[in-house]
Amino acid sequence: MNNDLAESYHAFLESLKGKIVTIYRGGPESKTGMLLDVKTDYVTLYAMDNDNNNNDNNNNNQNNNNQNNNNNNNNNNNSDDNNNTVIYYQAKHVKSISEDSKTNSTQTTQVSDEDIEFFEADDFIGLINNFVNQTVQINQGGPESKYGTLLGVADDFIVLYTEDDGIVYFNVYHVKSVSKYEDDNDNNNNNNNNNQNNNRYVTQNTVTYPEVVEATDFHNVFQHMAHKWVSINRGGPEAMEGVLVENAGGHYTLVSNQEVLRIHPYHIRSISSGPKGSLSSNNNSNDSSDDSQNNNNQNQNSNAQNSSDSNDKDNNKSESKSSSSKSSSSSRSSSSKKSSSSSSREKVVKTIDYVWKGKH
């Protein structure tokens, strides 16, 4: 796009600021909301709840079908969260922006764009820098949609820590949108914890991140991963895994079993070290190992306790028998002594002397 067309298109988008628009006619990136800001290479949309985004276009059946498809896509995208979200779209990927002129001419906006907080920057890279060390959503849907902690931003790639794949490097050119990741459950739990712990210290677990490649650009990331098992792209038909071979002739070679794949780096959307899902698998394996060890320790302690209880019972029985035997022996001895004493002694009650006198 030459400069004249770019300026004309930019002026057209400026006229839509503060109005309700739909970005994309369909698909996972399609959202309806208020257009907040327009920059040289990105636009900012305040995506609203679907209940407030009903269109009244009834021009023809095709428009109705497109509207139904858009509503279904929006419902699928927002089914897990009903909060309004600020989304930043990279302008070069925005295929269409449509305005419902009838609705915009008659509606009364309840929320002013001045009441909504959002970031501003000169360009898309500068914008993403505002999210470093925060949890973000990369793309609103599709195979390359991912959320995680943004660890770093370079000229043409970003570094994202994810719970399943670990460190993932995204080619900025293929990032269609970015937004701050909000989890309703986490927010509710945090609010409850704050209310219950007003005068307490809350301890948070520190996350230890895997090692991040120190690269100057996206191509340099591949050089650091040469001869390693890598995962290219998060999903879709172009997702692949294998051993990465050094760059030759402007292409990278990936060896996977009997296949030798040659890939142009421009079309690689993301890359990570190791198989997809390896980090979560390792964590689950470690958790299972810890649980097994804990169970073994508990079983050993239980067996030891049972053995100790059994020994105590045996000792108690022995002591009881010994005590009973001693008591019986003592009883017999006492009886014998009494019998012996009674037989060896005679009690004299009265003595009478008789005198016999003969007859004279």
C-alpha cells in the first residue's frame, strides 16, 4: 500500500473512532465493540458483551447469514468470559472493518471512550512492551492462539512463557492481536482472598522460568536451536516437529522420522524447544512421582505403626500372662503356706487334771 492510500485509509478509520464497529466479518478474530484508537500500524477495540452487539441489518438473506455467523463466532470466542476486553489489532492483518450506520446514528452510548483505560504507543512493538511480565492473550482464537506471561519483546519476535509448551517465540509479523488475559475465576478468588486477609500477609509462589534464548532477531532464535528437537507453529496443517538443521539457501530444514521438511523462515509463526506439551507432561510426571513417593512413605509409616501396635499387643499379652502366672503362683504359695502352718500348729483350749482315788 502506497503512502497516499495508507493516509486515506487511516483518515477513514479515524472517522470511526468512538463508534461501534465489527473487526473481521467472521472467524476467531471477529469482535464487535467501540473503536477506541487508531495508530499507524494497529487499532484498539473495546470489545463488548455479545448481548449488546445485536445488528439490525436486514438488507438481504446473505447479510443475515453473515450476521448469524459473526454472532456464533463471537459467542464461541466469548463463551468463557463475559467481561468487556480491550483488544489491540495489528492493522496489516485486519481484513475488514464494518460499521452499522443505522445503529450508530440512533444509539446512545452508555460508556464513553474517555472512561476506558488502554495503552497507547507509536507502533505495535512499542505497544506490546507495555505488557512485559503480564499475562496476555496472543490472538483471539485459531491454532496460534496462546496465553501466557510475556517475558520479552524484540524487534521482530516476542517471548511468551506458557504452562504447556514452556518458552515460545512468536514471529511478530504473524501476531494478529494481543490483549491482557483476564480470568474471572482468578479475579473472584483474588477479591475473596483480599477481603479475608485484610490484615494478613499473603505469600505467593515464585515461578521459575526455563532459560530464554538471547537472540537479536527471529532468525537468530533458529540458530540457537540448531540440531535440537523443536516444535514449529502451535497448530493447524503447518504445525510440525523434528530436529532443526542449520539454515541453507534461505530455508531451514527439519528432519522428522523419514521426512525432510524445508521451511521458509518468513512463514514460521512460532517456535519452541522440545515437543509440544512437554513442560506440562514433565510437571505432571514429577507430580505423579511425588505423589507416589508420598504414598510409599505413608504406607511405610502405616506398616511401621501397625507393626509397632502388633508388638505392643504381643507384649501386653505376654505381660498379662506373666502377671496371671505370678498371681496364680503367689496364690498357690500362700495357700500352701497357710496349710502347712495350720498342720504344724495345735491350739490348746483347756487342760483338766484328773485325780483317781482308790476304795479303801
